[in-house]
Amino acid sequence: MSKKQIKRELDIKVVLLGESGVGKSCIILRFSNDIYSQVSLSTILCSHTSKPISFNNKKDIINFNIWDTAGQEKFRSISKIHYKDADVIILVFDITREKSFESIKEYWYPQVKENAPENAILALVASKCDLKDECNVDIDDARSYAEEINAMFKETSSKASFGINELFEEIGKKILSYDDFKGMIFKKNKTITDENTSDDDDDENTDKTNETKEIKLEINKIKKKQKRCC
């Protein structure tokens, strides 16, 4: 009986939204380079970085193309451009600043509902959770709000390095659980077949002798090129 293995590679667009100073840039820096910087600089307009993560024993790869947006009010119209075609939107608030959580409810989420794709994955992220003694946001309320807007919820700390990798891993697993996630492209679909290998035989050395075919598979229409402001 033939044996097939499929390798998928997905490109997805992730946008982080929230008030200035909540730690969006620090989350990205920790995730992409495993670095924490105590120097806090506000993002001007936007910035972009990418990082791949493998899933299912490296049979699936997700390239996270992450956009960090400016939280200042004067740049909000520019930020809006970037989440109109986002696959994943991460709403970030600072647990030490109640106003940053209120702005998620009063501004950022309503804007997402109005402008982002209907099927975009949402995540609500509590940042700076190493500062529990200075917490001014009821975490249970935040968790309940995440359920209300159908968003995953994650407590994180860039400084202490917890919750961030888990956040992106959970997002990736959710994406891969969909049969067809609109807006994503299967860049590669490799099918490895060996008619002499049974399904019960998983010998790695045998797999190396299998005939390999590379098939380029396009699902729906090719995603429009991302507009960049910087």
C-alpha cells in the first residue's frame, strides 16, 4: 500500500494593534530574535519582520509575516491600511495601564470589526505580566472579553520571556486545523510515494529512497501583494 507525506508551507500576515507603549515591539523582538530591550522606542508608522515555525514534525511550515503598527492617534489611519488584509490580528494591552485595555474595547476592536477580514483570527494579549504587583486590569475581565469577541487570550511578558512563543504556536495550530483558510496559500505540496512501503513502516532510511514529486498547488486566487508604508 502506498504511503504519502504532505508538506505545506503557508504565508500569513499578522498585525499587532494597541496603544503606544503597550509592548507590541517587545513582543515581536522576543518572538523573532529571543531578545528583550529595555529601551522603549515608539514605532513610527510601521515595521515588518518574518519568522517561520514548523509544525507536525516539520510537515507543515508557517511563515509569520508580522507587522508592528504605531499606536499614536495621529498614525491610526495609516495602521488601518495594514489590517484590512490581515490573516491574524493581535490586540495588545498593558496590564499596568487600565486605559490601554479600555482602548481595545472602545477603539481597536470596533475598528477591526469594521475594517479587517471577517475570518481573521483574533488574539487578545496581556503584556508586561511580570509586573503583577502593578496590575491595574482585572485579568478575569480581560479573559471574559476575549471569549465575548471570539478571541484567544494569552498572558505574556517579553522581559521574563513567557507566553509569547506559546501564543504563536496556538495561532499556528488553529490555522492548520482549518481545511481551507481564506487568504492563505499553499506554497508547496510535496507528495512522497513508495508503492513498496506499507503504512505500518515508518523507517526513515526507506523514506529517503522514495520517489519525490514537487507539486505547486494554488488555492483560490493568489493573495494580493501587501502594501508597505515603510
